[in-house]
Amino acid sequence: MLPLDESVGWLSLMIALTLLAYRINAIDVYGALAAVPIGFIALFFGGVSWFLALLSFFLIASYFTKHKYKQKESAGYSEKNRGARGWASVLANGGLPALFAIIYYISGNNNLYLFCYAGSLAFALADTVATEVGLLSESTPRSILTGRTILRGHSGGATLRGEIAATVGSMIIGTVCGSLFSSNIGQFLIIFVACVTSGILSTNADSALGETLQCKYRCTICSKYSETKIIHCNAVTIRDRGFRLIDNNMVNILSSFIGATLCSFFILAFNSLL
């Protein structure tokens, strides 16, 4: 646990960074209100390296969300609110890592939860990069389960470009976590491989969950699908498949847990080397 005097200084820096993120439209006001306590929990219970890993995720993810945003916006595939993260997105991506930071402290700094933390971040970045880069792919997305073509921007689809992006995103966060959480090259390699493996697999699991469990709505007039209940063709869309309570953010939380679990297997296998 971070000493109180250091915590106050870091909290001030955190608030300043959050205000800057709000000014550049990387996060909205409610997202900012959710981000500060999540970041502080990671810092207070995990330590500076935990906070820096979380901050790295946010910065890199924000870059890819903004990357060629106008092109994605004109095609109708961009994130709403001009890419600014709202509270639901912040909680979906940062809530589980914050929980692992608390459990890490309660457990007496058990590194199992450090790996869970790294795995959840690996999913979050790999999924974000895969989605934002995959939207720019010229090839038509295909269902991760059936191989059939799927509407661009809808959950459950995958492209080769997106898969490569997920791998790159996993490697980036693997490098960050390996550098922050290791003391020798052997530990670095274990953490790096754990993050890459869990990031790629959990991102594809996310697509599978999005295809099978996530609620999908259909326009009764033109049969166009949406992932939220909206008014289309002057009619309210109806639920066509999936579970009503499972939206994209819930799928992200489930997939984040899968990433954490997969990453934790590595410490169980290589605990003697850590």
C-alpha cells in the first residue's frame, strides 16, 4: 500500500491528467468521475507500477480510438460521443483491474493477482486496438463462430487486420507489464508471453460472446440490426436475439475476466521462476 503522503501527490497528478484527458475529449465528465477512483485504487493498493500500467492502457487505447476517427465516423462505425470514454466504458475496462489491485493487497501481495491484473489489461488493450483497427479493414468481417459475413462494427465479427492488431496490442501491453513488474529477463519473458497469449485468446472469446450472448435489436421495417434499443425507420427496434441484460460492456467485463484467468495460468505454471 502506498504511503498517505505519496498518495496525495499522486492523486493530484491523477486529477490533473484526467482533466487533460477531458479537455482533449478522450473522456467525458462521467468517465472522468469513474476514472479517478479506479486509478487511485490501482495506485493505492497495487503501487506506482500498477497505476503506470493502467495509465499506459488508457493512453494507448485513446490513441487508437482517435486514430482516423473522421474516416470511421463518416462510415458510421465510430464510437459515440466522438470517441470520449463514458463511465460505463471506464468501469468495463478498469473495474476488474481495480478489484484485482484490492485483492492483491488483501492477499499479502500474492502475484497471482498481479497476473490477473496484467491479463485483464491485456484483453482491454488487445480488444480496443483490434476493434478500432479492424473497422478500417477493407475486408468484410466474418463471424468468429460460423465464418459467415457479418455487419461491420457489430460484435462477433473478425478480420485478419483486426487479429493482427489484437496481437500487436497484446505485445504492447505485454512489454509494458513485463517492464514494470519484472526484475530480470526471465520474469519479463513470462509476463510478456502471458499477456500476449491471454490478450489474443480473450479478444477472440469476446467476439464469440458478442455473437452468442450479447443482445441484438432489429428494425421491424428494414430489418437492420443494432446493439442498443433505438428508433429506426420511425419505429422502435425489437430484441431479436441474445440476453437483454448483456450489452457490449457486460461482454467486455466477462472477457476481461477470461483474460485475467488465462494470464493467471502462467504464474501457476512458472511460479518457481518468479
